[in-house]
Amino acid sequence: MHWLYFLAASLCLLIASRSFTPGWLVVLLILAALGLFLAWMLGWVNSRVSSSSRNEMQILSPEELRLLREQAEARKAAAAQKPDDGTG
């Protein structure tokens, strides 16, 4: 969608560069092109940021983090209690 802003801004600049365009219209078209280029840039940045954001479903809840921490502590405690058999 943001590429349409870029095309519209380019069209405004093309029309403004024609020799038969009155001066007041040139100023208006250049201001419109500036606004459209700004809208294109913001849309482009928005699409880049949203494409690299994480999915909210991948974020763990505090309860899941607590369970994982407890499992890790239980594994660590089990490994510490395991006697060395001396074959290493």
C-alpha cells in the first residue's frame, strides 16, 4: 500500500516539472509530493518494523517461566545427587 504513495509523489513531481504548469500549481504539487514521500517513508518503515517483530504467542507467561525454572532446578539437584561411579 505504501508504494502507492511513492507512485503518487513521483507523479506529482513529473507534473510539476512540465513547462506548461502554472507557478502556483508547481508549488502545490511539490508540497503534495513532499507529503506523499513522507507518507511513503513512514509506511515503509512501519512495514519493516512490523515484519521483524516477534509473535506474541511465542512470549512465555510468568507461570511458564516459573515451571521451567523449577524443572531446571530439579535437573540440577538430580545431577548433583547422582554419585560418580568412577569410570570416567
